[in-house]
Amino acid sequence: MTNNNKIIIATGGTGGHIFPSLSLANFLKDEYNLKITTDKRGLNYIKNSENFDIKIINSSTIFNKNIFKTFVGITKVIFSIFFSMFLLMKFRPKTVIGMGGYSSFPVCLAAYILRIPFIIYENNLVIGRANKFLLPLANKILVSTNKTSGIKTKFNHKVFQIGYLIRSHILNLKINKNQVIDKKQLSILITGGSQSAKIFGEILPNIIVQCSKNDIKFKIYQQCLDDQLNFIKNLYKKSNIQFELFSFTDDMSKYYLDADLAITRSGASSLSELINLRIPSIAIPLPTSADNHQLENANYFHKKGYCIVLEERFVKDKLFEILENLNKDRQKILLMKDKMTDHSDKDVFSKIKKLIIQI
């Protein structure tokens, strides 16, 4: 029932799922006939990237406090499993690679029902809920680190640590390494505010203004929502802050090239890109992330010396002090950069390819 050069990459609809999936697809596209499945949210990230064959899975989460929403969610999942079975029977892939997120679940389950081998990949430190359900059924379980929690020891025989899937054009960027000491003003990249309008759109910009008033000058690159644009622009202009605002995009190259420091959420994709580029960060975990996985991600990298962790509830009281100290003692930034030197995910694609060939 399979064809050796056909693969389906099943992914969720957030940037944290889509970007690693696109990275993998770009690596495999010359040797395999690919389809990507995602939900409607995923199209916002995919539409301008590549000419991949995209199929929409109209699935939903079943983790709702509202009973009616839970019922609707279960109904959508059931229908999406049947749709996925039809898709798989028509396409007849060699394997399915599940990248996490609730819209990947029905495709992987359909693969199991049809006896098509499937792999799941988890890049966070806590295994996602969709992937957790699939652990007993998956042929192989790929993880970014051996510290990933939520996987029972009975599955260890099929767990493979491969590292983080980073966008290839990001991995190949040539970053200016160590000029932070002599720069008149540090360049700060602020990113990850799509799920946190107030903290990134109001509180954080006001702290940057507070820094400016205290003669702590930064050049700001800030990712923001459309409805935040005018507020932030006017705020920075009034304080004579050098800045550039941009919307949510898959091409961060321009901003990475000049960034000395990042203020970011702590999804695995975001942090791993920064680490591979040796850009230290202040990680502000999303407090509502599933199973608090963003805090786990941030703490893991903090222990390695790659970032500073600042929980959202402490941003108002502590962020100014952190920025003041880093600006005053830039050796701390260099120290974080130095500790990242040995971290590289450049061989992750070749590892995945070997595992696909083995199936």
C-alpha cells in the first residue's frame, strides 16, 4: 500500500509547528514526493513560502472546560480521521511524519489504522498532548533533547534524540559575533508577541521608553500585531528611540543579523534558532502554554547559560533592571554567546533522513 518516495508531513497550525515542518519539507523535497497537512491557521505561515501540496485538516482540540466545545472538538476529530484515511488511501505514502499539534493527530492515527508507518517529532521539553496520545502507536519517536519529559521508559527503544529542526536559511546566516562591547547602543530583537498583546504590545514598550529616559539607549526591532503598530510607533517616536517594527513573518534574517540580544517567548523553535545563531535572550515563557512547556524550555536553556528566564508576572518589576545590568556589563552577553559556541543543529536533517530510510 506504500510508495517509497511519498511522504506526508502532518503538522499543527502555529509557527512553532509550521517552521520546523517547512524546514524538513525543504530538505526532503528533492528526493521525496511530499504533502503537508495542517489546519487553517497554518496557511498564514505557508502561503508565501513554497509551492508545496497543502491539505487542510479541519480538526480541533478536545481539551476544553466547556462541555459543548469539547463535544464539537471530538466530532471534528472523528470527521478529520475519516478525511485523513481517504487522503492516505489516495496518496499511498511510504510514511507519515507527525510534527505535533492537534491537526497532526488524526493524520497519524489514520496512518496507524491503515498500517502505514509513522514517526512523531517533539521539539519541546514537555511532549505535546497530541504526540503523547500517539506514543504507543508510533514507529519512531524523535526528540530534540534527552531531557524531554512525558515519555514512559517502556517507549525508550523507539526514541531517538536528533536535535532541533532549524530553518536552513537561518542556519546558514553569518552573524557578527562579538562587537557588543564597543557598540554605542545594543540592538534588541523583540519577538513572539502573537499570543500576548498586552505584555509585548504595551508593558514591554513602556519599559524600553523607561530605559531611554534613564539614558539607556537601544535600537529596537520589534515584531508586533497590526493593531499594536500605531501605539508602539508613536510611543517610540516620542522618546526618540531608534526602531523598526515588522509583522509576523517567516523571514527573520534581516533582524537576526543585527541583534545583540532578544526578548522572546520560549517556544522551542524560537529559542533554538537564537541559540544556533548565538544570540542571547531574555525568555518570557507564555504562562498559558500547554503543560507549561515554555517554562520548561526556558529553564533548560537557562541552565546551559544561553538565556535569562523572566516569568511574565515579574516583567513589570524586573525587566528594566535586567536590561540596565546587561547594558552596563556587556561581558554577560558575551559569556552567553560563548556558551552557545558548541551548540549546533546542522546535522539534524541527515539524522531524520537515515531514520526515514530505515522504515
